Amino acid sequence: MAARIPESVQLEKLAPIAEGRYTFTRAAEFKGITTRYSCTCLKCDHQWDANLEKLLLGQACRPCSFSKTASAIRASEEDQLAKVADLSGGKISAVRAEKYTGNRTKYACTCLDCKSEWVIALKELVKGTGCAKCATRRSAAIRTMPEVDALSRLSENSGVRFIEWVGGYVGTSSRVKCGCECGTTWEASFLNLTYSGSACPSCSVGGYDKASPGTLYALMSECGSMVKIGITNNPSRRMKELEKSTPFSWTQIAQIDSQDGALIAQLEKELHAVSGQAITEASFNGYTEWRTYTPALMAEVARMASEAL
């Protein structure tokens, strides 16, 4: 049986990890890395218990891990309703249907366009869920969109040059042959090009060029349970693509830029190895890069970001 590493040695490892972030006190008899410690955040006074192994892997105060995400989680009812009004363009009237207990609180909603009524949780409204009746009407209008309007929508995607319809225009189910300023030509569905943020396969993340400067980015889902680790040669364009294609809200929590594109690709590979894939059955752009939130993953992201400064 392997000898247990003494507590003094383990605490020497933990001390620099916890320094300036939290204090810790053993909460039970020392029994190795499974021993639990009571911790207090030096920034927000949040208290939690964790075993020594998790603390050594980088677990810290979760509410403070990323301030933007924490702010979103703690958003007041007023702030969230303001976001709903902004997302709906002021076309939804939402009245609380029960005592406010956070973003799971139910609201009675009325569409100011078609007068439909429904009850829904606040968290769904904040995601942008609106009137189902109006959504159905808009979908029908999209399916029967005139060709001239379809071409106008395609022109809004600055990364796509329309060449021709594949097999002729048959509505929004049509496929498009398109080109990019880089010289690449490819085929894609009209809906992917206009509603899912699809772009040039050579310039987007799928066509990442290790010989060019690169960017590693980390995004956290609104629920805080998933983190997306991705790379791109064009970060501003990639963020716009993901804003259109990702079916839930997210916040960018880290970005590492380097003239060494190969190094950025290696960092992404290392981070993907830290945590498993969170979404396995989906088809939206970049879904395979969403990983399960773990303290170890967050610690690695923070370490890499600090070393890049």
C-alpha cells in the first residue's frame, strides 16, 4: 500500500493556489486527499466545503470564478425583465404569476401583436422565447420567401458571395453555391447561410490555419454548466457566427492571442482533454467544442490566460 503524503506536504502545494483567493481550514480528521476543508472567499466571503483533491485541482469560489457569469446569475428581476423587453422589441407584456424566486418564476405573457396569451418561466423569456403563434407565422413566411428577398438576405452575410442556386430556387429549402474572397467555393443550405451563421469552411474555425496568427477563446453558457473552448484565425467574425448559431446565451470569459497558430491549436487540444464533451446530440455550429464545466478546466484556462499576458 502506498504511503499517504503528509498533510504538511499537501498544504505546501495548496498554499500558493489559495493565496489571495480564499482561506481554508480542515473540517475533519486528515485522511489524505479525500479530507474536506472549509473555505472562505477573500473577495465575496462565500463559504463552501471541498475535499483536498478538488482544491489542489484548482476548485475555488464559483460565484467569483468569472464575474460576468456571476452577475448574470445574480441578475435582479428588473434587469431580467429589461432584457426580455429588449429581446422582444417591447412586443411582449409579462406579468409575474407567482412569488418571485429567481429565473424559474412563472410569468403570464401577452403578445402585443396577435394578443396570444401563455405562461412561461422567466429563464425561457430571457433566452428569447417569444410568441409561438407569431413564430409559426414568421416560419411560414420564411418558407415561401420570394427569390428577390432571399437574395437580399444572402447579401447580408458579408462572408458569402452568391454564385447560383443548386437546382434552381425552390424556397428557403434551396441550396446555394457560394464563394469567399479567399477563393474557396462550396455549397450550403440557404437557411444555414442566413440563420445559422454558416460561412466559408476554409476561413471559419473548421478551416483553422496553424501557419497564421491564432486566437483561443473560452465561452461560458448562461447556465454555468458548460464551457466552449475553440480556436479561430478571425475572432471577431467567429463571435458573430456563434451569436447567430448557438441556441442559448453565453458569455466570453477568456481570449488568448498568439502569432504562433500552432501553439494555439495545441492549447485547445490540451484544454479539450481536461473535460469531456458536454453536448453529443446536436447540429448547431461548434457544438462539439462545448465541454462540461469543471474546476480543473477553469484552472487551466486561467493559467494559460495569465501566462499569455
